[in-house]
Amino acid sequence: MTNDRAHHLSDVIYRRLLESPAYNEYQRAFTSATGLPLRIVSADPNSWCITDEAANRSSFCELLNTCETACQACLKVNRDLMIRAAVEGPLSCHCFSGMSATAVPIYAGTLVVGYLKTGQVFEKTPTEEDFQKTLDSLSLSHFTEKQLQQLRDTYFATQTVSPERYQSMVTLLEHFGRQLSEKSEKLVIASADQEPEGIRKAKEFIHRQLNETITLAQAASAAGMSESHFCRQFKLSTAMTLTEYVNYARVLWAKRELNKPDARISEIAFMVGFQSLSQFNRSFAKFHGGSPSHYREEVQDLNKKAS
């Protein structure tokens, strides 16, 4: 989002998540169980810095920090990865050295508030040829003979994880990303006391009418604003268009109904106001990730484990 309120809201939620016990406990458990680093970074790719959390990087990546060429290449890979993940969802790629990198976006509605990032491992055992190609992409004048030897040692000491196992780790991270997204949604709702009275009234109207068609004229009337003024104010307050917010609210309602095992997904779709099952599936994937049936399976699995 480009407006100041969206950036401010995103930054506030990111910082709250960063300091939350849920994230810090999961970070420790994930790193201990998988051996992979884990960090949460800002939604703004340009604010990400290679020098952040040095203790949470591989030894090879730490040594590369002394080389400007490597730093810029690493920054570009990670920024491009986050920009793409904001649109495509959880995403993995390989950096110039052949290591995996993964970004899992955290959403509050359509607003990306941060990314869970992991990687810095090989998915296949590196060879001498792979190492030489990595060296060829660096400015070696930045390194002493001793540092080059350290680079080699740390390169081949880097953890290798099979693609299947790495994907399982990423799947765990995706599940946690969804939990943080739900927490972010609650933080957005908690910020509602800062919004204009008209927007609050419009939201109340929307939630009363979710199972019916909601027009711009109706929402603007509930807010006591002209349609054009309402569109601007609503986007500033929610970082969403009216249509996005309505579908977002319907998906939140649907998620509650999906906790009921006997309710049919098609019935839920129409009950919460979607005009077709395909529209429901598209909106669910956009605001939650995955399908309604997959979400229900996750909930059922969690309930079984809890019992």
C-alpha cells in the first residue's frame, strides 16, 4: 500500500509481532528443531539490512558481509523474493551461492505487515565447481588468503537439507505465518478506535449486511459521506477497498463456520454472502492462503492434537 496510514499501520503491527512471546517462542523452537535460522522482517523490502541479527546468519553469510559485492547481491535476491512473495504468497528461491532462501508473508487483510524468513542452507551437497562459481561472482580483492580459506571451510560446512525435508520445514513456517496473520487481523481491529466515526458506522453496517449484496452507495450513506469521499477515507482507514474489505470480512466469518465439521463448504460460501463457490475459493486463497477444505483439515488436525 502507498498511503501513509497503511505504512504506519504495517510498521506498528510488525513491531508488535517482533516483540510478541508467540514469535519469540516459535523462533527458538523452529531453530532448535530444524537447525535453520528464522527471523521476521519489515514489510518494506528497502528497509531490510544484511547486518541485522548477525547471530541468526550462517557462518558463510557472516563472512560474506565483509564484501560489498556479495552484500548487494544478497540484498537484491532477498528484496526481489519479498516483493514477489507479497503477490504470490510463500516463496523460495536460491541465492548466487546456491543457498535456499524463503519468505512467508504475514498479512492483515490485504496489507503485508512483515515476512518470516529462513534458508541459508543447501538443498544438494555443494561441489568444488559450485564453490568456484560462487567465488567467480565475488570481488576477491576484498578477501585475504586466510579469509578465502575461511570462506571455503564455512561454505562446505553449511547445512545440506534434502528438498523434501526443506519443504516440510517451509510448510511449518507457512502454518505459523497464518497464525501471525490472524494475530495481525486482531491488531488491525484493535486500531479501529483511531478511525473516523463515519467509517466506523460504515463497518457496522457492512457486518450487519454481510450475507447480502452491499453497494458503494449503501456503505457511503451509512457513513454519511459522498461516494468519492467515502472511497478515499475507507482506503485510508483500512488499507483496503470496500470490495476487498467486504470479502475479507466474509472470509473471517467463513473461517468460524469452517470450525463446524458438519457444515458443507458450499453452504458456508453462500451463507456468508459469496455469489459462487469459485468466488469464495478465490477470496479465501487471497486473504488466508490455501483452500477452505485445507483450512478445515488443519483445524481438525489441531483439535485432534489438543484432545
